[in-house]
Amino acid sequence: MNKVLLQWALFSFMFGLALSLPLAAIHYQKNSSFKGIFTNYRKLKSAHLDYFMQALSAAFVYLIGFAAHIEFAAYILIPFIFGVILNPTILLLEATPYIRSGWIRFIYRCLRATSPASLLFAWLAIAFLFLPTYMTIILLAVILISGIGILTFLIKRRSRNEVGVKITEIE
């Protein structure tokens, strides 16, 4: 089953290579027909690099399994592969104007809601399988402290916005 990781890593790598063609056409040829399809050059470049990064991460997970002589469970591999392929696809869709309407908008919103969460779940499951107990505790502490920091920031920002609304209502 771990061999599937290498297959998807190769697919992601080859997709990143294929994206270099429209990227080069937009960058070097100012009147490229690709500019009509990919209106956001920065997002296209980010998708191109993220496909490479995800290929590297899939190969890394394969090496972890190979070195530990284990087969990853399906509950880890399926969300991981889903995230490896579709997380960069979010950036690729953002590079086009098609995400504003139709069924592509629906697909884009579904991917934004599920793909990063599935990738995070898979990485956390892999970390909990292989990290020693003290490193797992440190990882959980960092996640907890980060979550508290984000919630504190959001609460403070919301209270500042409510105060701003009240002040403008009085004026």
C-alpha cells in the first residue's frame, strides 16, 4: 500500500512540471493565450511549487514507512493522498477566474473546506505513530498554545470591531 504514495508523489511532481509550461508562457510571453485562463500569476506560481512540495512530502512519508518496515493504514493514506493532490489544486483554481460561478465554485469551496483538514489529520496521525511520547506532548502543547493564541486574537479583534461600530453609530 505504501507504493501508492510513490505513485501519487510522481503524479504530483509531473503535474507540477506540466504547470511550468503555462507559467513560462505567461511570464516570458506577455501576449500569451494562457493569460485568459490563468489570470492570477502568483497563485499559478504557488500551485506549481506546492505540487512539488506535496510530491516531496509523499515521498518523505513513503521513506518513513520504508524505514520503519510498516504499511500505513487506509485511514491515514486516503486523507493524505486526498490532501497531497487537492491542496495544490485549490491554488490552481484560485489562479483562474472560473471559481466565481458555476459548479467550479462549488468544487472550490468543498476543497477549501476538506483538503487542508484531511492533510492535517494525516500528518498528525503519522506524527503520533512515530514520535516518542515526549515529542508528542510537546507537539500537542504547541498546537494548544497556538489555538489559544488564535482564539485570543479573534476575540480581541471582534471586540475592537464592535467598539468601532458603536462609535460610528453614535456619530
